[in-house]
Amino acid sequence: MVKYGIPRRKTYGWVLEKYPNAVATHSFTKEELEDLYIRQQLSLKAIGEKYGVSATCIEARFREHHIPLRKPWEYDYSKYYPTIPKETIQTLYEAGQTSREIGVRFGVTHGCILRRMRKYGIPIRHDSSTPLGLKTYPPTFELGYIIGTLKGDGYVSKKAFVLKCKDKEFMDYFIKCVSRLAKHRYNGTFKPCIVRNKENGRQYYDFACGRKKFCKWYKRLTDEKIRQIAEKNRRFLIGFLKGFYDSEGCLSVNKCFKKGKWYYYPRIHICNTEKNLIDLACTFIKRLEIECVTNESAISTSSFKSNKEKVYTIRINKVYYAREFLTIVGSSIPRKSLARFQFYLEKNPMKFNDFRFIRKEILQKMYYQEIKTLEEIGEEFGVDKDTVRDRFIKLKIPRRTGAETYRLKNLPRPPVVKDVERAGGHSKVCDL
């Protein structure tokens, strides 16, 4: 405009054309501004709306006249919020209404109601008033897996929970469960940090998730509450065992040399320094009808051999029950999975699934507790009925009659068919 010689219009004249009620901002005197701002307690925005200018323009005039502005905590907010007496809030809150419902009733936020309750000394309910907090976090498989993992390798602070591990598969599965619990799709929203150990240079994964409400609920979660939840929900129980096994368990293999051949015996060990936590996991494993034993040992926790700490271990030594544990519970880590377990079993010259080496306790459990017939046991192990009968005779397992089998299974007994044949002058009666 300067180059082409176009004259500029005056700003004040253009403002008057667009806003007829506007006044010149330079015409404000110090006494007039002090009267509006200090005596009448108007805000900068209210003064600007009165004269048709912005609050920024009014603030600039205050700086010109050296008028100090009020601090945020010096404002009087009482005129913006209704006066709610203590008796009204206490009556509604004791009747069962929440702070949000009371806030909607009076047109304020629930934070305003909570501040007034603290001011009046009214006790505030917490999530613990609901049974086990199940209203907020239902007992799902993912919740059990997260709790089992945090009980092992995890750490929970006031505002976040943290997990550090060296297995990428373990970290991915944990993040997947956290995403489902937070009702987010697993699309890479949660990503762990890849960190290297300064001492040995090994790579591990570090993940932290800020969920203050979950951390408060987890801090109040006791072993007895976990036991009560697991008694009512089997999926939660299996998820807890899987997370605890991924973080604290291992699949060890005992190797021995017999009669010129190597034999491999895979075992499952779960170790932790808290006895009550080991007892809780042992109870859950026995609820799955899997035999396990616990023992106590001491290991060195530092470079000094005298500094030892008690460690409690769950051992599943029998191959049959170890396979059952990995089949039902499983693991997200390949080196602890059922595939590695089967790999070592297949290397043995003697196959553990051979019916000739099935233990007596297993056959008794299938025959008496599960009420299976000889044919059903043979179908499960891939042998015929005669082979099963010979094994029962060798192990001296008493067999029941056909009538007892029908009675235990609540089945109607088939009719008796008599076929009389003459053989050497005697009658032969066949009871089918």
C-alpha cells in the first residue's frame, strides 16, 4: 500500500463503522477503570463487553495506567456457584446418590461437590464400598493375567504400574491384556521402551502405564479377595496362574544317562520370596486337579554369601501333571510353552505317552473318579480294551461290574437276554 500510494484508513474510524457502540480505548481514564475493576469487581472480559472491545485491549490500558491485576486466587467465585447447605448434600449423599448425580442436580461439577463435602467434613465413599471393586473391573481372564504378572515381575506405584522383562512375546501379550482392560484396540497405542543394561549390555523391555484408579484398586486388593474372585470365575484363575508362571516360573529339564541312553525329564518350577503368594498359587493349581509340592530354600541375594533370603518354590515334577498344567494354563513365552515340553519328551527313547508306563494313580483317577470304562480309557491312549485289562491286572486295580458302571453313570441297564443252548445235555445261559 505504501508502494502504490494507497492511503491507510484510521483504525478508530473503521471500528466505529463496524461497532457503533464502541468507544476509543485511549479515552479510558485511570479513575474510570479503577471504579469498574476494583469497586464494582468486574472482570476484564465484562468491561470489554460493556464497551465493545476485547479483554486484551482492556488489559493493555491497565498496563498503561499501572493498575495491578487481581491474582487468580483473589477472585470471588461465590456468585458463579449456588449456595448448597451442608444438610442437603449430606442427606442426598447418605441416600445413595453419587457426587456426580448431586452435581447434575444443582448444575455444578462433581469436583465442586467433593470440595464442599471436604469443607463440611462429610465422609466420602471409595470404590472399596463396592464388592471387591468388581463394578469397575469385572473378573476377566485379562484382569487375572495382569494381577498375576504384577504379583511377580511387576511394580505398582500410586499412579502407574511398571513391567520390565527380557522376552518380547511376554511384553506383547501383557500390553495386549492391558489394552483389552482399558477397552482400547491393540494397534500399537501402548509401546514399551527398549533399554540396554549398562553392566552386561543385554536388551530388555520396559513398560509403564499410568492408571491411577487401577493402582488404587490394586493397592486395596488382598490375597483373600483374589481367592474369592477365583472361586467364582475359572477364567480369572487360569489368567492369574498364566501371568504368575510367565513372570516367576521356568521349565527346567533334568537329564540323566541310563542303560546307555539319555533321558530327559522336563519339570515346572515357580519361585517367589513371599510364602502367602506361593500358597495362593499352589491352591489354584490344586483346584485344577494338578498335583504339586512346595519347599523352602535359601539363596544369596548379593555378592556376600552370608546374605541369604528365603525362597519358596512350587514344583510340578510328574510329567503327566506338568503336561496338564501347560495344556490348561499355557505360557506366552516360547521357552516355557507346551511345544518345548513336547520337544524334550520326543527325544526320549521311551515315550511317556506309552500305555505300558502309565502310572497307577492316573488309571485309578480315570476309572473311579471320572467313571470311565475300559473302552474309553483305551480310546484315550490309543490301545484296545484287552491291553487296558492286562494293565489293570498287572497293577492290581480292582474292577467294577457292569451293573455298578450303569448305576454310577445313571444309565438304564439293558434288558437281560437269555439264550439256552444244548451242549452235552446241559443248558448254557448267556447274560448279555
